[in-house]
Amino acid sequence: MKRFLLYILLGMLAACGAGSKTIVIPPHSFALKVKDKASYEQLSITLREVQESRCPKDVNCIRAGEAVAVLNVVIGENSERNIQLCTGADCGIRALSDSYNLSVDDQRYLFKLDSIVPNPAQTTVRGEPVVYFSIRNSK
């Protein structure tokens, strides 16, 4: 609740700036497993796959690795695209990031990866990966 109020306050402050026409809306958070679907405004989002190559805990690896979430985003009825969100030390090697800007007509959406769990670098627990991410838009 505190986080939500902070975003509201920051949005109001940004909107009050001299000549500012940007309205920032707080992010909406999602947690998806592979093949799970979610929707946000005119977007339909499906987690297509998780590519996991992070170095397991207590193992000596040549590289630290990364985990990539591949999201299929359908925009209204008009178009679709796959976006990749990456976490881990080696994301830069693949020219990937933990965020992605998507522009649709006059809307801009920022996808931000929070985490992909379980993280083999932190635990020996195995399981189906869950991707935590948020979407923020500005008009």
C-alpha cells in the first residue's frame, strides 16, 4: 500500500511540473508460469518460455549465465511480438536487458523484469520457473 501511495504522489508531482504533459501511471505487477496469460489494457501477454543458464549454487562455472523470459505480447487485434527480459550477469553479452519499451500508437509501455525464480545461483530447490514483472505506461 505504501508503494502504491508513493507512485500516486510521484505521478502527481510529475504532472504538476511546468509544461508537463506526461501522466505516469503506477506499474501493474504480474507473476506468470510458462503458458500462463495475463492482460493489461489493450495488451494480452503470454509467457512463452524461460531460458535458464545461471550458474547453480556451489558449482564453479565458466560464466555466471542469465535467465531470459520470452513474452508474447498481442496488441489488440492488430499485431503481436515477442519480447525478451533478462536477468543475470551475462545479459549484456546477449545484448538483452531487464526492461523493454513498447510503443503502440500513442501509448508507451515499459516492461520491467523483477525476478525469475527459482534462481539456481541462490538455491538448490528446483521447480517450474515463475517470472515476476511489471508494466508501467505513460500517455
